Amino acid sequence: MTQLRRPDECGVPDPMQYMHPVLKKNYGKWKYHDRPRPGVLHHVALSGDEVWTVKAGTQRQMDIFTIRKLADIADQFAEGFIRFTVRSNVEFMVSSAAKVQPLLDKLAAEGFPVGGTGNSVTMISHTQGWLHCDIPGTDASGVVKSLMDDLHAEFIREEMPNRVKITTSCCEINCGGQGDIAINIQHTKPPIINHDLVAGTCERPAVVSRCPVAAIRPALVNGKPSLEVDEKKCVCCGACFPPCPPMQINDPVHTKIAIWVGGKHSSTRSKPMLHKLVAAGIPNNPPRWPEASAIVRNILRAYKEDARAWERMGEWVERIGWPRFFELTGLPFTKYHVDDWRGSRGSLNASAQVRI
Amino acid sequence: MPRKMPETPLLDQLESGPWPSFVSGLKRLAQAEDKPYADYMKSLLGQLEHSYQTRKGYWKGGTVGVFGYGAGIIPRFSEVADKFPESSEFHTIRIMPAPGMHYTTELLRQMCDIWERHGSGLVAFHGQSGDIMFQGCTTEKVQPAWDEFNALGFDMGGAGAGVRTSVSCVGAARCEQSCYDEARAMRSVLNNFLDDIHRPSLPYKMKFKFAGCANDCANATQRADFAVIGTWKGDMQVDQAEVVNFVNKVGRKGMIDQVIRLCPTNALSLNDDDTLDVDNKSCVRCMHCLNVMTKALTPGTERGICILAGGKRTLKIGDLLGTVIVPFMKMESDEDYEALVDLCQRMLDFFAENALEHERLGEMIDRIGLVAFLEGLELDLDPNMVSHPRTNPYVRMDGWDEEVKKWQARKADAAE
């Protein structure tokens, strides 16, 4: 038997060795930036050095032919360096303004949309979905591809009131995080339990403790140790499914999509916000999810028409109020919009301030 | 006999449209008949189409690893391997990139070559935690692929109940708003916890993220248990000549609508000569005016970080945003960076000892109270940590005089 190689526990590598030389030289010494056009950033260092960055969208799940093509483009047009943003956009840096247009032309020719800067709709944060996750209610890559096709015009322009960050999540755990718009799976029926498999597959106390509403208890079913769900308590969140796959939560019909708005991480102007439910019961409809896309585009239309300069989605709604939001979007307001989870009283209107 | 391309009528509909298509990429791999992954990826396409047809996922976890580490491989075994046997094992290898996600083309090509030899040819730049996700590898090929990535100078990312791979914004490499060296902070912290990344034994996952300013381009506030966010002490820097230029460009109404009245604490006022009056004592370093007037306004010179703890996603008590546990910590000297690592170590030790099984940091703080957490970490209390003081009287307060003495002693220390 061959000797197994011990890992070199080298940790997070030093970025300097992979960094564009102008960035490296001026590290921590930048003066200002502007945006000559959508998709292009221009940074000026205290030293007077300048760098132009061209940002383009990718499919994130990339085949090595695509990655090599990006490397070819960087070698021919962008001085041999690439970086990626946290939203899977690719950035090429060049040290002279003259190199920007040929790079833009090449990216256009190769089908990479240039944009995602300033007040645009940038790339959707992307989870794994049916391609690789073990608990997904939907796909991620297909949802993102469909939405970005539909929102392409807003990616390549900077015509929104402020930047728009959209997220997707393939289950209610919300791996996509907070977004101006979040497109998330919402299960609507309790799990269907295969009692023959529970005892052999699941650590039952761990599953019981995982339930956020204490709806799961141990039970003997058909003479076998298993688990049962109090369906009156169950909120259909699917938290039991990862530790206990025989508690199947995903369903081709009853697994739906819900849309949330107004989340943001930044502390800019307003404090960070969590996104709020606006629409649910939307069919999980591959390959292009047209119903979800239509609602997203409708919300974006209302925001674009009505928000003031620099208002993020959540800030816009805070100003105009929820009655006006539901009026402008035409979305129905139901009993499911009223929170009853812990701390929910803080989401009620404790005032005589009404919009009528 | 090579496998035939599967029929994929639903996935085929994702090849049209202006956005780059991952389906076209999967097909390129499946049709690279001279490559070892061609049949593997035909089979994978077949399973994905099956998911699209039936609206269900068909992967289950398992146990796959590399010699010496207890995490970092995401095992995936197919539940429909009878229909799609070649891709019955489709594991992911998580690799930590450099902070800021910088690459030379040479490095990207080396990574592609390794993945061409051992894997599926499919890579995600990057996963939600910040890893390069090399997606699609058989159990047998995991070790040789890892050996080559590791020899290239790259290490395995986190998974399971351990410290996870981290993310920073582009930061000091290309942003005038960067308030500290994000890459240095990230490497100092993460590389101190390599054992907790590679051999997870915490109550639950622990995520650090590093953003250079309050714009939080690293999405740290909600997505990290421990969010390090750049800020400054003292006055912001104002170039009044550039302020006047800005007002000339957008007009007084533009200046008032886009800058003055959007200040969340009304700390800005426009002078009669079109220069800017800044009430720095009221400024909360939110970044709005600096974002709009990039030439005129810059963070102050005494720079450092604000730390927010407890952000997380929905499971189990709902999404939480991080809250302030350190309002300001200078981040300039070697000692400052060492102090950050030391604080992270104390936080991780406290979490390891006090969190319940499968409890995130924010949930633990929610359960034990912020004050107990601060005392455990020996952090000083600060009014910046609350939106407002408590509103109900149901608390035992017979330690009041001692607490007042502590506060006064701290104030006296600070005044020296």
C-alpha cells in the first residue's frame, strides 16, 4: 500500500501573489473612484496610479472551458489577472483607459454581460439546488439563469434608485441570505414519513430537538420505533428533513415559492434589515419559473418608478408604507403576512399613524 | 461504448437568453469525448433533467474525506444511481481562495488542469461561504485531486460543525473606503483556527466575515456569526473644494436630496458657500455621503473595526442580524491584529464551552443574554451595543452601586 500524503495545513493563501500589480502597489492607498459607464469602475490611487475594472456576469457553475476562456480574455485584454466578487461576477483590471473598449468588445463577443455596478440589479446570490444539495426544494442555477435572462437589461444599466441585491434559497433555511428581493422555497405540507426507515437512519432525539415548534415526538409505528409529527403544530419548515431523510418534505406540487422584500446587510443610511414576506403560493415551475419571475419584475417596476434616489427597496417601503406597497404592486395582503413568531409584536403598528 | 447524450428537453430551455448558460457548460463537459469526465457528466445531466421533470432532488450525504482532515469534502451519493450509474458519486471539494478572490490566469489554468485530470470539470466561483467549489468527484479521486490542490498552495475549506471558510470584500486592494487591512485580518484569524476548520468539533458552525466599511460588501452582518466591519474614530476627511465641485455638478437641490437629507442622524448641513458642515459627533459612519461624493469625502484617519456578533440564517429561531459587541477597535499595528485574533479565540472558546448542540452563536447570545456573553469574553459594556436601554423593570438590580463603580473606573481609565 502506498504511503498516504499528509496535508500541508497551509491555510488561507496570501493574496499578494495573485493580485494585479497596480492593486498590489497601491494596496490601502486609494484616493477615490468613479464609474465611466455601467460595468466599468475607475479607481485612482494617492500615488496617481489609475486602474479600470470591467465587471461581467458569469453562470457561477462554470465548466473548465468557460474558465479557460475567461483566462484567455484576461491574458489577451486584461494583463493576466482576474478576480471574482462575492456575487460570482468576474472582474478584469487594466492599467490604461485605452484597454477598456477592446475588453468590452471581447466580452460582448464571447457572451459575458458587462454590468452589475452602481445602481443596477446585480447577479443573484446563488445556492446549490438540485445540482448538488441534499435537501433542495428547487434548483438554484436554473432559477438564477431564468431570472438573470429576464433582468439582463437591469444588470447592464444603472437605472435603479439604488443597488438591488436578489437572493434565492432552495429551502427555508435561507442559505441565500438577506436580499432586497428574496426568492425562497416555502413548503406547505408536513413531511411524509417513511416509518420503515426512521429507526435505521435517524438519530431520533436529534431530530426531535431540531424542530423549532416542538411538533415531533418519538412513537412506535407498526411495531417499529419511529417519529410522529403533530400536524396542527407543524410549520412545514423542513428542519427535520436534513437529519432525517425519511421525513420527506419536498413535494412536486406542495413545495411552493415565496417572495420576500426589503432585506439588506449594509448599515448605509438605515440599519440592516431583514426581508419581509410579500407573496407566496407561487408554483415551483422549472425550467424557467415564469410565475416567480413575473412577480419579481413587477416589484422591481414599482420600485424603479416610485423610489427616490438612493433608497434601497426596504427604505422605499418604509417611507411609502406597506399599504402603498401592496397597492402599487397589486399583491394581495393576507393573514399570512402578519407575523406570530417570537418578537412578532414588534412588527405590529403600535401607533395611530395610518395611511388611508 | 461511450454513453449517449441524455435527452434534456427541460434543461435545453435554459440554453437560450442573454445570460451565460450553465446548461451549455454542462453539455460541453458531457460532449468532451476525449476527456475522462464525458460519460460522468452525461449521467449527471440525465439526473438533473430527472430532477427538473419530477421536481425533486436526488442527492444524499455520506462520509468521504481525505487523509489527515475531518471535513471539507461534501459527499454526494445519488439516490437514482440505478438510472444514472456513472455519476452515482458526485462529491464537492471545498478549497479556500485568497482573500479578495484574486487569481492569475496561470493559477486558474492550473486549477482547471487538476480538475480535468481528477474531477468533473465543473467549478463554482464561489460558494456562498466563499470556497472555490470543485463539484463532482468520485470517492476514489478525492484524495489525488486534493493532493494536487494542496501542493499548489491551497488548503481545504470548512464544513460541518467547525470554523468555516471566510470572505472579505475587495477592500484595501482597490477601495478608498477600506478602513483596515481586510486580507490581513482574515488570514490572521482564519489561519489561527486551522484545526477547527479541518477537524470540526464545535457545537455548530462558526462563520467569520470581513468588510472594509459599513457598506458591508462582504454581506457579513447577517451572514456571519462574527462580522468585522471597518469604521473610523474622529472626523471624516472633507475636501471642501471637491464638495463645491459636486454641488456645481448636481445643483443645490441635488445636493440636498441626494446627500444632506439622507443622512440618518442629520449630521450634515450645506453652508451658504456650498461647502459642507459635518457634525462628526452625530455621524454614525454609515457611508452614504461618502458613497455619493467619492472625491470629496473619505473616512477619518484613525481607522479600525466595529464587531457585530450573532448573524445567522433561519434555522432554528429565525434569521438574526449581528449586533455590536465591540464598537471600535483600532486596527493599525501588529498588536492590534494580535488583539483581534485573541478576541476571536476567546469568543470561540466561550462558544465551544457554552453553546448547546446545533446552536449558533446568535442563538446562544439570545438564550444567555448579551451581558453574560460580554462578561465571558471580558469585553467592556458600551451604550453603542443597544438601540435603547431596557423598557421593563423586571430585573434584580441590587448590584447597581458596583456596576456604577465599574463604569466610573472605566471612564477614569479612558481619560488618562
